[in-house]
Amino acid sequence: MSSTLIDDLSAIVGAEHVRQGEAERIAYSADMWPRHQIWKMGGDICRHSPRAVVWPANEDEISALLKCAAGHGVAVIPYGAGSCAVIVRSRSEISFILLRRLRSKISFLWSGMVALYILLFVCVGSGVCGATVLLHGELILDLKRLNKISEISDLDLTITAQPGIVGIHLEQQLAERGYTLGHFPSSILCSTLGGWLAARSAGQFSSKYGKIEDMVISLRAVMPDGSIMETGPGQAFDWTQLIVGSEGTLGIVTEARLRIHPAAETQAFRGYRFRTIETGQLAIRQMMQAGLKPHVVRLYDPFDSLLHSSDDESGGGGAMSSLIQPLKELLGGRMRTINRGLPRVAVATALGRASMLNALIAALPVSSLLILGFEGRQEHVESDLNAACQIMEKAGGVDGGEGPGKRWLAHRYNISFKQSAIFDAGAFADTMEVSCTWSRLNDVYRAVREAVSPSALIMAHFSHAYREGCSIYFTFAGYKSNPEALERLYDKVWSDALGAVVRAGASISHHHGIGIAKRDLMGREHGAGIHLLYALKDGIDPSEQMNPGKLLPDRAVVE
């Protein structure tokens, strides 16, 4: 490490805000991309490490840091919170769900399936795509010190904030003034405004409020050469959307102005059961195209619905406790072992037969659950919910009351950082979100399931619905006996899944971004447009100083 570089960085931000120790090297060597966890399983805990980690405090320091880094020939990666959203459930509850639903179908896989449910519903990550992965010993610019709200305008209904503010803190300060941004990603407790903008994030209420790119009005950003760019609708060309979604490859956002809304007076929820996914999709499409705007709409496929249906029936608390003893008896005393950890043999049994499990689950007579919610003024919520319920019932939905939606709302932020259990068991789990028009929605779902099912367990839900289309959120999990084989399986699953997405005519991303995981498909998705993206990169960042190797594929791949 050049002492001159560290000295120059320290002169800009202060020596206490520059670190290059072992702790920083390890902590910033990886985000929550599952590939990193697979590497760690093989003992490779720090494959790529930063030159140093720097914490700037303001826009001027960022500008000076970029100029300094360029002078030393060092690339830069802006860093937010490195978020990870994880679903958490009671292990005993999961085990009971499984046995009650599947004992007559697959008794030979009881223990394996218990491990499977723990695997998928105790520790499933949000599936980030490697957008902050270090490839060339880059300099990390951690933006957490830029965490202030500059203004909340009652007249304009806008908020102006810095990129390092954590989402829940932004929302809490708005709530104190009677407002909301309306952006509630499941990672809100551990993700930042800057990260949302970088990845074109979507919150759970996107069908009403839109995605982050629909909320942002203007930006201030430091460009690779250290100059400051301010975007906004008052200019002849509004460059806001050039920066949003660029994943730190074109500059660093230092401030954003966004639209806000009065906080909702009330919320109302309904759960509906549909015999098939297709009828559930039909109901959502008709509702959205009728002009209704639910703040929540989520349709689960049969496998995913198994989990949620058990919520409706279990009642929780004492009722669930009374069912633990029969479960222990059915498992022949194995519950005690499962409660201590994930037995590798159980995971191997379950995920080693992924194709068989996918087929068995598909054959079960399980309906698809749809969760629906509206929020706003009392009179509007009542009328919109009634209109939506009529559409649901006309499409064949069976009303399950408000319970499913309220239970989802209560647990939607059950975020954990205990992914290690799944990798300790020798397996991986990941998620993939794609989007397409209504006319292609079911074809995309079937195509991805068909592509992935032979290799890994797969399930999905449909959310982020709009007049013209919807997002599909896939979850898949796989197992191999050693990290090298597991990494090959992981790559195969992603390659097969993304190939199916492109062939079926869907977009390869909806709100997780591109990063490394999806970059090689950008050429196929954008066609000749990829050369316009290269031209932008060449014009704005010719030396590839900003987050190199992300978002855009290697030119050799396209050529």
C-alpha cells in the first residue's frame, strides 16, 4: 500500500476516517451475494479486499477523494449499508406445517423436508447481485456519515436527504411530521437511500407509490472527475434517470429530492384463495387495469402458499405448542437434533432430490394465496377495497378475511443476518426478481420453473403489480457435498434461470439491480442499446474509475 495514498486520503477526511486494517479488509470484502458465502465455506474468507475504507462527511470531501483516487490510479466503489433481507420463522412451526401437509405424500423424506423448510424460511437472503464486489483492490467510500435530512417541505410535499441515511430513519422522521415516502423495501432496517437509488429499488407498497425512480425529483452527484452535477425537471435535459440505477458506475449521489405523501389514515387487508395461479393473476390484472391502486398485492404460488396457509390455520401461541409433541413422536425424537442446528444429512436428503420435491409439491392440491391491501383516507379505502373484492370474487377467489394480510404486515420486517446456518449445512439459497407484461407473466413463471427444477428447489410469488405487468420473485435453494461443486451448481442455476427469463421475453431485473450476477445478460436484453450504454460510460468515466466491472458486460461478451 502506498503511504502517499493513505496520507493524501487522510489529509482530506482526517486520519480517523481512513482505515486499512484486517477488520476493514474482511468486513468490506463482500456484500450479501451468496457466492461470497460459498467461498467462505471453502475457507476463502477474503478473496478480494479494498485498498482502504474511507468515510467522507460531505460532497466536497467526496469530490476531493475522487480526484485523489484518480491521481493514484485507484478505482472507487461507493458503499451504503450492504443490506440483506431475510425471512424468519419458528423452526417448530415450520416442522409442523411440513408434516401435517406432506406426511401422506412423502413420508420417506420427513427429516429432509423439515430441514428444507428451515432452510427456506429461517434464513433466505434477499439475493443481492454483487454490485459492491471488489475486483481490483478498489477504494471503498462508505457514505454512512452523509445521513442527514436537509429539508422536509410542507408546501412542495418533498424531502431532501443525503444518501447514507438508513431507510427506517428517513421514514421515522417523515412520520413525525405526518408524512411517508411510501418506500418500504423488506431491507428498510439495513439499507440506505443511496442504495435504493443505485439499484432502482422497489418497496413493498410500490403498486400504490411507485418505485424509487418514480419518487425522485432531482439529484446532486459527484462525477468521476470530481465535478458536481445537479439534475432536475427545470433543465432542458433532466439527467436524473441517468444516475438512478447506475449502481455507482457513473458517479456518487450526494443528495436527492423526493416526493412525499400524507401518512395514511387507515389500512385494510384481505386474503383470497384461488384454485390456480392463472386465476389469481387474472384478478390482479383486472384490478390494476380498473384503476385501483392497492398498496399491497402479493400472489403466492402453491409451494409458497403452503407456508402462508399454515399461518391462517395454526393460530400460533399455545395452539402451536400443543402440536409440538405429536411432531416429535412422528420424527422419532429427531426434533431435538433439528433444534440444535441443521444436520447436513437432512439438507442433503432434501435438496439432493430437488427435482422430485418440485414435482411432488406441484402435484399437491394447494390453492394460491393472494394478499391485498389498501391505505389512505377512510372513505377511499373502503370503496376501493369493496371494488377490489368484487373483482377477486368474480374471478373465483375465496375470501379469507383480513388475517393473512395483517399477519404479513406484522412480520414483513423479520430481517435476520443468520444466513450462516444455510451455508454451514452445505447449501445455498438465493432469490431472483424479474418483470414482464401480463401477456407473458405465466409463460415466464413456467419457463423459469422448468429450467431450474431439475437442479434446485424453486418457488415464487408475484408482487409489484402495475397496469401493464408485474414482477415475479423466485426463491431457489440447492445442495452439493463440497463448496467447489456447490459453486458450479449455483452458477448453473443462475445461468439456466436467466436464460429462461430472456428467452421468455422478461426483463432480467425489477429492483435488485444488475451487479455482476446479471451483467452478461445486459447485451441480450438491450440489443443495440448496449452500445449507447458503453458510449455513456466512455464519455463520463473513460478510465473506469467508478465501480468497474459492474452493470455492463465485458465488451468481448457482447461482440
